[in-house]
Amino acid sequence: MSRGSALIDTLVAALVTALLLQGALAACRLQAAGETAAEAAAVAATWAARHGDAALAATLARALAPEAESISTGIAGNSLSTVVRLRVALAGPDGVVSRLVVGRAAAPISPYRSNLER
């Protein structure tokens, strides 16, 4: 009787460990995707605001985050903003369970440091 009980205890412990590991890996994927989206948005917005080419901001963000679902740029007032959206597959075949991670950044457009034509 104790052998069967030990086997069941071991299987339950292995299952719980596997589920905790899956949750930890999903959290790591979300964190990495958030950092990627935020960095791509910040670099693209800053570069475009300084070098004066708002059209290339989306291209630069796409190069920094090639798995991005969508990238948008816009000029509002005296700042250029970039939004990068990434869909992160967390579990299941083909990412049945997924979350959307958004990175936003805005860079001020200075008339003295920017070549941006408005």
C-alpha cells in the first residue's frame, strides 16, 4: 500500500512542479516582450524626433521588434509618439492562450535638435 501511495505523491508533486514552471515561463515571456516593445517604441520615437524622419520610425520599430503585431507612429503637439503591440503566446498549441503587450513612447520635438519638417 505504501508503494502506491508514494507513486501517487510523486506524480502529484511532479504535476504541480510542471504547472508552476509553466507559469514562471509565461511570466518571463511577458516580461521580455514588454521590454522589447517598450525599447522598440522608445528608440524609434527618439530617433525619428531627432533625425526628422517620422516615416522611418515604424520601419525602425519593426526592425527592433520583428514579431510585432502592429506599430503606429504619430505627431501630437510638440512630440512624436510610437506604439508597438506584441502578441505573446503563453500556453496551448499555436498560442491558444495569448496576451497583448503594448509599448508606448513619446519623444519631444525640439526645433533646435530636430530635422523634422512639420
